[in-house]
Amino acid sequence: MSKVFKVWPKRVKRTNGTVLTPEMVVIVTTKNHVSSPFVNGAQEVKDTYMRLYQFDYKKACCTQSDFEYVALD
């Protein structure tokens, strides 16, 4: 059973030539029923940001504290 989350950055973050802005909102579906989209090493969040915005989560040194999220289901 999967779970759906809306994830967005708390503030503008500029690191290693990448820019993350609060307008970069994504909808993430996790493979398991979890309480946070960051439980699985944020793999779904990383994949979604790369697919939609060509934003490299790892290169930007992002962590869960850089984002806010809410469960949609």
C-alpha cells in the first residue's frame, strides 16, 4: 500500500551551482505506507525532483529539514 505526500522547500537554497526555491512543489507517492516521504533515504523525493526540475537532491546536499510535507491521503 502506498502513500501520497505533497513536498515543498522551506526557503531558497543555493548550493554547488543548484538552486532550490519554495515554488518547486512536488507530489510524491511512496512504495510503502510510511509516515514521512524521507524514510526510504528520500529516494522517491530525489527521483521526482530530478524528473520534474532536473534538480539534483544529493548534489545540493539537501536534508529532510530543508523541506515541509503533508500527507494527501
